[in-house]
Amino acid sequence: MPDVFADLVGQDEAVGTLRRAAAAAAAVLRAAAHPAGVGAGRPAATTGADLDAFAEEAETEGPPANPAVDPGGGMTHAWIFTGPPGSGRSVAARAFAAALQCAYGTGCGECPGCHTTMAGTHADVRLVVPEGLSIGVGEMRALVLRAASTPSGGRWQIVIIEDADRLTEAAGNALLKAIEEPPPRTVFLLCAPSTHPDDVSVTIRSRCRVVPLRQPPAAAVAEVLVRRDSIAPDVAHWAAAAAQGHVGRARRLARDPEARRRRDAVLAVPRRLTGVGTALDAASALIEAAEAEAEASVAEADAAERAALQTALGAGGTGRGAAGAIRGAAGQLKDLEKRQKSRATRAQRDALDRALVDLAGFYRDALTMALRAPVAPVHTDTAAMAEAGAQKWDAEGALRRLEAVLECRAAIEANVKPRIAVEAMMLALWKG
């Protein structure tokens, strides 16, 4: 059975760093159980403040996993995984958490610690996935309080925060306090696009070890699709190229006919832009498609959450006080609706962003063809159309159109209304 790092595609350097850190963490636990085993008379290191230095000493004095141990590869209490979308930030964080909970300290993939962590059911691993546009201070304070407890399994209490760039300022401050004064045996794993201050505050960054990930090559993504998902090799290679190294999107394109249909509709946009009216129509179609995709993705979860809350509040009950309990639950139902609305907005923006990435790939192909660059196209099935665009627009025109798509993504990320941003983009694509 493959170990927990098997699905971290094309990240050999990062995997090596995480393996050494997991080995150092295991050495810390052994030393805590047998203090005399590392350093004569040295007390066990059980606090976050001692963790980094003691892990490196344990790794040096104990049997080394690698003769050329990287001094920066030791264990510490806070980590940031950075990289472009699809590089596997959350996959790396989960795999590292599993390696820390592994009974052998290696991430074997077979022990209960590895199994439960990868399945998301480990009692000492808390995964925070923001459903809305941001992570609020209330949620973060509750998380920090939970993280301060002693691990039930005797190894580590681990907090994984996906999309840590969505922390509000107040939530970031609450997290910072916990990282500055880390509880014993608690490890924080943050995932963010970069360490830029717009993504992660400088004060949090300065207290974390950074693991940079890169965009995996298409060949590596295709290999994973064939091996893990039993996808035909030709389909896997096409999907990996079209997804531009994003493993999740590649899997979706390879397996979901509806995802391929939406992509085809997006890539048909450039030839539809013949005037102002068609540009605005294309913008409306793109927005409406993103809204429909988002609604379909959250509808089932919304209905289940509402039914569960109503049942918990006594819906359908006939006993004394049942009607009063339902009337008093209006506030909780309103809070649920607010959370679901925020989740739907996030899902809509994510769906729209996927469409914009596909559109950017088309204009990138046109630009490389205009420059006669010796690189393979992203969208092999629209290469002829991209070649025609390159001849019509030349390199400068293709670059302006690519920049218009990227500016639209940035505007939406900065909370510009999606319809306004997309309409402006479509007009820019038409005018060139």
C-alpha cells in the first residue's frame, strides 16, 4: 500500500522536507517517553517553544534517516504550505498530519493513525475548510481553544487551515497569539497561495516554517490519474494539460461530462465576441453558468443541513412546548441561511474562476503561437482556433487579451461584483 505522500504529485523536495520533519517529531515523542535517551540529563521537550531546537538535536543524536540531514528539516510547531492552485497545498498538509500521527513516524499509510487522518476522522486532527468568503474571529477562537487540549492519542494535536489567506484581521490575530505561545504538542498547518502580506500576515509568517510547492508537470498529473483513478492514458494526458497542472480539475475534466461541456462553452467565447451586444451576452452567459453550477453543488448540502437543524429543534414534534421551541429557533435558522448564502457566493466565485482559468489558457496559447514559442498548447482541442487568433491579433493583441482575463480574476478576488468585472473583461476582449 502506498504511503501518505503518494498523492503529492511532483513535489519531491517538499516530500523530503516533510519526511525528515516527521522523523524528528517521532524522535521528540520517543525522547519525551524516555528523557534519558537524548542528551544526558536533558528533560523532555514537551512545549512548543522547545520543539524546534530539541527536534533537531534528537534527529542529530539519534539514528539519522538521511546522512545529509537538512538543518531546516527538523520539526516545529507551525508550518505554511504555499503554491499555485492545484499544487497540492491541502494534500501536503493532510499527508504531513498523517505522518505526524503515524505509529511509526513515517506516514506508512497502513497504521490507524494514517488511515484516520487521511479519512478525516482522527480525533486529534482538526481540518478547517472555509465555506464562505472568510474565516471569522469567532470560529478561530473556538479552534484555538480546541487546539489547546491534550491529544487523546498521545501524539500531536494538529490544526489544518485550508485557505489561510481568507482569515480576517481579527481571526489572524487570534491565530497569531496561539502560534506565539503554542500549547504543548500542538502543530498548526496553514495553506495559502504565497507568503505575501496580502495572503499571510508578516507576523504569522515569521513564526512558521514555509514549504513551497510548485505546479506539478502535466506528465506527473496524468500518471496519477491513470494509476489512482484508472483513467485511460490518452484522456489523462489531455485532462492534465487542459487543467494546467491542477490535479483536482484534471480529475473532474477526465471523469465528468458536464465539466467538459462547461469548458467547451467557455472556450467558444472568443469567436462569439463580434460586438458590444455579443460581449454583454457572453458575460451574462458566463455568470449564469457559474451561478447554476454553484447552486447545484451546494443544494444537497443546504437541504441536509436545514433538515438536520429543524429536527434538532423539534420540527414535527407534538409534545408540550414543541411549537414554542420552533418559534424560538428562528434566529438559528437565520444564522444557517446566512452561512449557506456565504457558501453559495464562494462556490459561485470558484466556478467562475475555473472558467476564467480556461479562458486565460486559450489566450496564452494564442500568445505562444504568435511568438512561435516552442511550448505545447494548454488546450490541444482548440489549438486551430488559437492559431487563427494569433494570426489575427499578433503577440501584442493576444497579450492584452490575456491580461484582461487576469485583471478580471484579480478584480473579483478584490470583491468587485462579478458581473461588472466580467462585463468589463468581455468588452476588453472584443476591443483588444
